[in-house]
Amino acid sequence: MKGKTVSLFALSVLLMAAPAWAEMSTESVTVTGSRNAYHDFSKTFATPTAVTGKMARWEHRICPLVVGQNAHYAAFITQHIKYVALAADAPVNTDASCDPNIEIVFTATPQALLDSVAKENPLFLGYFTSEAQKNALAVMTRPIQAWYATETTDIKGRHWADVDRQRGYGNRIGNLAGPANGVADVLNNSPGQKLEGLPPFYASLGTRTNDGIHTGFGHILIVVDSTKLAGQEIVPLSDYIAMLALTQINSLAACQELPSIVNMLAADCDQAMNGMTVTDLAYLRGLYKMDADKNLASQQNEIADRMQQALGR
């Protein structure tokens, strides 16, 4: 299947005018897909989180920061990410002095950077349960790569960073039902005891389809190997980075069946795109409009249905 790209403005206008525009005959847009194709795409394009098993998205307002490039280049990428986020209905921080939660680093020594992150800021690598997993995460294997720190929110609005709390943090309790004989219990901490090592207790609705618990991004680190992307055009590169900044792609090496900017750097892909596609923006809009409290299957179905509504077929 083939697809062409159009400007971000045109993409957002077309999708907001859905579904009538899908009937138009135009040389600048080719929409390919079917209901099954959209559902297959929604199930494989992005990956669910390790803790809740749900799709993550930004619930905090995004604040991108680009380093390792000249000021004009960095400003263009930063603003472009915000434009894509606005088109997708993702929250955007317009404060010029906001604290960055999306950091895009251009470097000729990406592995040295990852080694430093693993040592100084390991939580930026995302969820891991062992030193071996942490070390495996901190490896640069692509020209552009992203690492996602996520957080879980329950129905009371309480937030927890998605980290493994059994790796030596805090105390252990052997028998929660037993008497508090010198060991802190869950409800009444004994003097001097802290329950820092316990997993969080999520308040939920208690149903399988909609438990009220959802996952958001806390921080995203995107590293660009500048030695492998010399001469890359800025607009396609910015589109690619924007996708990584707004959703956690399942595999950057896979060639997507529907036209997508992430095919740009996929090997041996006959659908390599040079810009964001209507499929990409339809997916993002579906992601940021879905019911975040529902289970994974419901979320993926809702995204696919929204894509079908926007793109037709």
C-alpha cells in the first residue's frame, strides 16, 4: 500500500473535517486502509506499559528541550513537536521557562551519554527490574531512539512513578495479617518504621473493562546519533522525533503496514515516508481522545474506530 504526506496544517484540517474529506479526490493525499487494517495497526504500532498494561500518553503538559544543535535548529524542532501535539489534542506547556519533560539530545557519542544516564539518572531509561535489564535498556541501537519513564494514576488522582520497588528500596513486611510485633504494618506504622518499599495501593473501580487506573508519561529521553543522520532534512526528522515524543512506538525497526513517518528509518521498507502522514495524526488523535481508564483491548479498539471515522473505509 502506498501513501503520500501532506503538511501538518493540512493533516490537522483534514482530520478535523472528517469523515467528509475522505471522499475527496486529491493528488496530495492518498488514504489506504480498512477497518481491520486500522485495528491491526492500533494493536502493534505502540507498546503498552509494563505496570498497567495500558497505553501511555501525556497527561502533563509537554515541554520539549533540544540540545546539541544550533539555536535555530533546536527552536524549530521544539516548536514543531508542540504543533504536532496541538494537532493531536495533547497538552502543551506554553510557558517559555517550563521544566523540560521531553529531552532531545543530538550527540556524536550516544553510547557515552547512555552510560552516563544509566549511572546518574537510571529512571529516565524506563521500567526495569534488574541490573541486567537496566544495562540492556541503556544501549543505543538505532540512529534515533527513545526511552520512556511512565507513571500510574488511580481514581483518587494519586500518581506513582513506574519503578520496581523490590530492588532494595525501603522495608519488607512478611505477614500483613499478623500482629505489629516490632514490624510496621500497613495501617499503623510502628515508631521509626517506614513503608517505603511497598508497591503502591491503587484505588480502582474494580471492573475488568474500566478500572479507573491510567498511565501517563513522566519523562521522555530521545537521543539522536548525529554521526548517522548528517544531512537529514529538518522537517522529516522533526516529524519522526515528534512521533517518538507523543507515543511509545513498539518497534522502530518494523515496517508499518499503513503509511507512517516511523518507516523513514526502517530497513528494507517499501513504504518509507518523508513526512508525517494522515495515518500518524489519526492515530495520535485517537490516542489522546481515548478513554485512558479502560483496559488495553478497549483502548486499542477505540483508537482504531476513531482512525476509521477520520480516514474512512
